[in-house]
Amino acid sequence: MAKLVSKYFSKEKTIGKQAGELREIFVGKELIDFELVNVHDNAPAISEIEVLLEFQREEDSSTFEIQHIFRLCYEVESDDIVARGYKEANWKIMLHTIQELEYMYVREG
């Protein structure tokens, strides 16, 4: 998952450090299902995907759902953001939209 996160705003972080931070976000919950709800193309290099996520709490195996929006940017290998359609780029998730999930189960449960 760390390889799918945008490096544009965190160029100083290694993949290993990024992976560790992502593991911390998902402590206590496991993603068991997801559904793509909508895609919003907001700008030439920015899109948002709206998804319905289903998690299972590790503490009691109960499940909960949340609807969440991930913001993505279109990024080249040098970590610069480019306009959609550039052939040598990939969509990357902006980290802050993943970090918002860390305490989500507290609010939902």
C-alpha cells in the first residue's frame, strides 16, 4: 500500500517508514470489503474516489461501515504532479485522506 501513496507531499519518507505509518492507521481494524460509490474528477491532476468501506474490529469481531473519500493525484516517477493523460504517470493516494481513517471506528462505533 505504501507504494500507492503520493510522495509529492512526503518526499523525505522512505517506503519502509510510510508502510509503518500505514500499519499504525489500521491497528485494531481489518478492511473486509469495499464498494466504489463515485469518482469526481476535480482538476486535471486531482480526482476523488468515494468508497463504502466495511471493517471488522479486532477486539470483538464486530463490523462497521463508513463512506469515505480518498483524494488522488496523478504523479510521475520523479514525484511531480502532472495532468491526466500523461503516459508515464500513475494515480497516487494523498496520505492525509488515509490518515483520516485512523480513528474512524471510534466515531462510528
